[in-house]
Amino acid sequence: MSSTLPGLVIAVDGTSGSGKSSTSRGVADRLGLRYLDTGAMYRAMTWWMLSHAVDAHDASAVAAHVGDPVIVSGTDPLAPMITLDGKDVSEEIRSEAVNGCVSPVATVPEVRARLIALQRAVIADALDGAGIVVEGRDIGTAVWPDAELKVFVTADPAARAARRALEEGGSDAAAVRASLESRDRIDSTQGGLAVPDGAVHVDTTPYSLDEVIDQVVALAKGVAERARS
């Protein structure tokens, strides 16, 4: 599908479990844009560390190996894929082991520096073509502050926990909520989570996924219309 908004960068930041991924993929598909899940890149880095017996909680050890993994992100919103040293690890990076270690790995400055550089390269490549929707926690603040549209997605903690528990096959919602709130604290203090200047806040709690996608698509079309006028 050809892009209806070529060259557009949409930065979607927000908290875990708020619907960032589903929203971002849906918007990219609807508008014919590419899609980049930056969180998957941090997860891939974490999986590499775990697979190579590197202590994910030892920042110095992680930093020493940050240049070793070869991480390549696919940008198809209907079939997002990420490879690590040439192998598709889309399933492995969603494991409980990665869930428990991704936050400390993601806060290592050397990890952030390397992955932000990779993310910027993917975005720059998309500028010559379809445009791209990029989701994460620091896209509009650190990765691509000049994005034409910045969206900050949140949801009520109870709703976030219920959604994530459902995604995980019926996990205990109370335990999931505690995990999400712990992740929020780490992301907010060390992981770069912040509301970007000029971002539109979208609270997904009372809306269906399609309704949230509709909102962001309308915002994107508004940005494009203003740019043409």
C-alpha cells in the first residue's frame, strides 16, 4: 500500500500497556507508513545479553558488550519482525526472562546511545519513502524531537494491567499492575520516559483500539493538511 502521507514522522511515546504498539501499527497500516518498535530493539539487546551469560543487572558488563549484537528491525506494520545476529527473535524477546531484565539493560547509557543511533538511521531511511510511525518512550524527546506529530499515550493503571494480563494469557492482573508500575518508575527516572514538548496526550482508557487509531489518524491528516496550506 502506498503512503497517503509520505515523509511524515509520527512519534508515539507512552507507558507500558497503554496501547502504544497496537495503536502505532494500526495507524501505520491505515496511512501506508512504515512502523518501528523501538522497545523491541531494547528487548533484543536484553535477549542477547541473557543468551551470552552477561549479567543484565551489571551495567559495566552490559556496556562492554553493547556493540556485539547485530540488531535489524523490520518496518512492516502488519508483520513486524526483529532479527538478532541474523535470527528472527520476535518470540524470544517477549519471554518472562526478558521482561524481568529489559529495564536495567535499557537504562545503560551505552545501550541507549547505540540503539538511538540505529533508530535514527531507520527513521532517516523512511524519510525518502513512505514515512514512519515510531513507538517507544523517548521518541519525541531524544530520538526524533523534530517529528511532525508527537503523541503521548496513557491509560488508567487498572486498564493497562487488565490488557497486559489478557495479552499474557490470563496472568494475575494485580501482579501485572505491580510490574507495570515498577516499570513506570524506572522508565520515568532512568529510561527517558517523559511527555515531549508539543505532544498530544491520548488517554486510551475509555476507547476501543479502533477509536484510538481514528484519533491519531485524524491528528496526522491535520498535520499534513496544515503543512500543505
